[in-house]
Amino acid sequence: MSNVRELYATHVADSFTVQGKRQMLREAGSYCFESIKVRKVDGKIVIIDGEHSAKACYLENMDADIEYVGENELLTDDDIRNMPTLYSINEI
């Protein structure tokens, strides 16, 4: 389990989905989703998949399962570097 406070995202998470995930976390009492997929790019840990789960954990002050993944054809390190904005977890 890892703290999500150091994560960055490429887009803002939909609040309706985040609220549903928050409710699921409260009911489960601990992290209950698939691992949040992340990759380290230029010193920042960037969420590749799992923004909604990460934001729900942040708001509920819970740790999450995090899985580091490699670069792939769908989202390269250069794609991440060229994003107009990387959002910190409190901004998504």
C-alpha cells in the first residue's frame, strides 16, 4: 500500500465517479479496487490508469495499491512530457 499524495495525473477526475468510489471505500474500510497504474517520468509519479481511485483515496485519506508500469504505445514518456498540464492529486 502506498500514499497517493505524491501522484500526478494527466486529466481531472470526474466527480460523480469519484463520489461513488469514495462510498465503496467507506463501506469496505480499506482499498478495494484494482491497482493504480503509475510510471515515473522526470521525477514525478504519473497516474497512467486509476485517477478516480487515486482521488477517492486522497479524499478518504487512505493508501492504495500502486503498480509501476513501463512505457507503452498508448502513452509514451514524451506524451506525458508534452502534456500542457500535469495535475497534482489535490487538483484532480
